[in-house]
Amino acid sequence: MAAHTKAEVPPWGLAIAGSTGAVLANALVYPLDIVKTRLQVQIKQHASDPTWEAESVNHRHYNGTLHAITSIVDDEGIQGLYSGMVGGLLGVASTNFAYFYWYSTVRTLYLNRVSMGVKPSTAIELSLGAVAGALAQLFTIPISVVTTRQQTQPKGDKKGMLATAKEVIDGEHGVAGLWSGLKASLVLVVNPAITYGAYQRLREVIFPGDKPLRAHEAFLLGALSKSLATLATQPLIVAKVGLQSRPPPARKGKPFKSFLEVMRFIVEKEGPLGLYKGVAPQLLKGLLVQGILMMTKERVELSFILLFRYVRKMRKEKLDQLAAMAAKKIDEAKVAVTEKI
């Protein structure tokens, strides 16, 4: 059988493959997304803190992943683990479609016009991923802001996507509030850049060649690459969530203005390790999501390759038939002319 190659799939095909895998993966592990967001947004309170009483009454403090899951189910029912899921999956689909579209586009342009077919180095792979991630974030971050707000809303204050978006717009920053955390998000483009750069590099080292990866091979590479990216960028992930959620009671309603301000606040309240809160569900979610995403993406890409080959084959057969018919008509015309002569 001929080797399959991604060059046969246009950027929109790779984008559909990536977004399909991302939506499926995130739908399966969505409760972990809720848990990691709740853990990352909470601030450890002390009885001496003047906001401690209000915080303890209005918000339960979670002591870990399992405690967060059981507490959310107790307080809000099983549906609490799926708060903001529609917006979350919409954001996942749009972000990943944009990312994979731009990544395949800029990578193809680089290979065709700059490197002339020579495989890019690790640094170049990371740079290409960063460019694609930045372009994707500019267009999709408002959905992320709304989803984070929905995931952290108290039980008695749940709102739909549009109502939550209006709440953000009515806040101190107006419409610009929908782009809260943009700077942190642009810095965080190194996360998918590290992820997919590491994925490409690990693939070349562990599974060299252009043949399609088997499901477990794609899962392994996806999980390993995402773990490396998550550990490297966790403090920025926590800061981004802090920027996009409601300010903690200790801030008295005053929103954070930069991710550095969020990080200083967390270190002041909880120490440096506070920047890694929620890292367990973040890692577990990343392992499962990236593994399932890349496994699904490889299968969908293969389906596109086979589909395009079939379409090209049918088109060639049709053209051959038309050519044969035209040749036959020409021969018949020649015979008719000869007979008249």
C-alpha cells in the first residue's frame, strides 16, 4: 500500500481533523476541566483575613481533585461538573480549528519557500507553533473568558453564555473585558508550540518514517508532549484563569490588570507553590485530552487522505472516459470524411 502523507490534505482538512479530536477529547474529560479551573481560581484563606468569613460562606474550599469532584456533586448535582460545557466545547472547536489551520498553513509555507523541503529544527517547529497559536488566540479568546466565568459561577448565580458575556462587558473594562488575559494567552502560545513541537520531534525520534501512527502510538506521543508543555507553563495557566474569572473577595471586586499582578497576589497569599495549584487535574486532563486528540486527529487525517485519493481516482477515470469518448468521436468523424471522399 502506498504511504499516506499529510501533504495530500489541505489546511482546512487538517483543521477539521484537529478540532474534531479536540472536541471529542474535551467532552470526555470535561469534569476535569471544571475541577482544575475551580482549584486554580480559589485563594487559600486564613481566619485572620477579613474576607475569610465571606469566602467560607459563599465558596467552598477544595482540598484536592477528588474532594473538588465530590463537593461539586454534593453542592450542585452531577450537572455541576458540566457547567459551561457548551461554551467550553465551542471554544475548544474554534481555537483548535484556527490553530491547526494556521499551523499547517505556516508550516507548509516555511517548507515550500524557506527550507525548500528540509525538515525544520526544533526551534523552528516551536516558532511556527507560536505564530499559529497567537493567530488563533486573537480570534477565540472571548469564548475562553466567558467559559471560565461560567465554570466559576456560584450555584445560585449560574448564567448562560450571552448573560455571562453581558456581565463581562458591563464590568470595569467594558468590551475589552472579553479579551482579558490576552497578554497571558499570547505568552501561553508557547504551550501548544511546545506540545506540537515536541510531538513532531518525538515522533521523528521514536516512530521515524511517514507511515500513519497506530492509535496507541499517537496517544503516547500526545500525552508525553502535553505533559512537558503543562509543567513548563503551569504558573501562566493559573494566572490566566485568575485574570478571566471574578476577582476573589480579598480584592473587593477589583479585577486584576495583568498576569504578573495575579502571580504576585497568589505568591503573597499562598507562596510560590500556589502557582502550581490544580496541576494534578491539569496534567491528567492534558494527558487524556492530548492523547485522545492526537489519536483521533491521525484517524481523521487518514480518512481525508483516503477520501481525496478516491475523489482523484474517480475524477481521473471520468476524464479518461471523456477522453476516450472524444477520441472515438474524432475517429468516427475521420471515417465519415474518408467515406465521402
